[in-house]
Amino acid sequence: MATFKLIGRVGLLKISSPPVNALGLAVRKGIVDGIAQAEKAGAKALVLAGDGVTFPAGADIAEFATGGHRTQPTLGEVIERLDKASMPTVAAMHGTALGGGLEVALACHWRVMSKAAKCGLPEVHLGLLPGAGGTQRLPRLIGCAPAIKIMTSGAPLGAAEAAKLGLADEVVAAVDGEGVAEAAVGFAEALADGVDPSRVVSARPLEVEGGVEAFFGAAREGARKAAKGELAPLLIVDAVRAAAEAPSFEAGLSRESELFAQLAAGPEARALQ
């Protein structure tokens, strides 16, 4: 679930689904409802935070066995709702913002991160790729090369590295959820009214240094050598290439979904899950 309250002119939407605030159906509904409450209340901005030990640490894996992840609103639909929010949105990241949790943060306009937090897209360890826009948004935010490295390695990033890459906009000293949420509310209060179009990650252009063919040819070969026969790293590179080549962000998302489905139906994913 998620609870909304207005603090001055800033809405605070806090996700509470112990132990790790997984993005199950109740949480997804809570986020969509919370955005609507913020808009109805006339909030200047909306902070999305996690209760307890962490910002959402990923999707609810149990739903994949039952098909519950396809129940509306899906994670992709929640993220699209954040992407199109009528007010600035700020992710208050503490604990471990992994997988779908980081994909949610990437859809927010700003990211405030605890100095002790970690973030990452570890789906490759399950034989998968990020399937809720991660392969399309992360390269737009930090560039193709570092995005591919993060996704094909699956390794988490600390706050200092995230800030250096441009993934985190502000790193705060607080380590607990309450402190990080409070800092993020203060950050949101200082923002100008209205959504700055340049902060909408999905709308950002994606330029590929050295040209698409040369860059992605080298990136796929590098992934092939490191992958030890695994398919997921190669298809992660292909999904990022779609981000660069597709005629629209939506077309890139569609290609990401196709590649995710290919991996999910394959033997590697079944063996690793």
C-alpha cells in the first residue's frame, strides 16, 4: 500500500509493504492513487519514498509465478503515470533501490539519495533484462556506455558513484527513510513550480558517440566475450540500441518488452529463477 499526506505544498507518498516494499499490486495501486490525490490537493511537487528499511527494492517476484504482475495497473503503467505527472516528482532513495524500484526512480524528475543507499538493475542475474523502461531511460540519463555496464554486470552502485554519473541529483547525510524523505521534501520545496521538460527522462534525446553501428557493434562484442554464453547481456545491448534507433520512446519500450519476453520464456531465466 501507499499513504499520501500534504506537507505544506509538497505531497509525500510513502510506500509501505514490508519487508522490502516490493512493487506488488497493492503498492502499484497505491502509487497511482497517491498521484491522483496529490493532483487533487494542488501539490506543488510529489515525493515518493519508502517506509521502513528501503525504497522499493524491486518487483514482487511471487507475482511472476501467478501472472499477477500483469494485473492493472502494471509496473509499466505506474511508471508511465509518474512520467506524465503534472507536477515535479522526487524519488527519496534509501536502502536498496533495485530493479523495478530503480525503474520507478528513473521515471521521477529528480532523485535524492541517502549517502548509504545503493541502486542498480540486477535482472541479468535472473537471466532477464530490465522490463519496465530501464533499458530506455537509464541510457538517456547517464549515457549508453555506463548504462550498459550497469545492466550487464548487475552490480549495485553506491550513492557517490550514482551522483557522479548523474543518476542521483542530490546525496544527503540521512540514512533512515524518515530522514531521507524529510530531505527530499525540502529539496522539492525549493523547486520551481511546474514540470521542467528537460527533467522528463523519456523525452531526452539519446546521442551515441562514434555512431550507432560502431558503438553497438563493439558493445555487443564486449558483452559476448564477458557473457560466457549467456543471452541476457547481449539482449540488454540490443534493447539499448533500440533506445538509440527507435523512432519514438514508445517504440523503444515495445522492443524492450519483446526482448524481455524472449528471455523470460528461455531456459536461462527458468533455471535462474
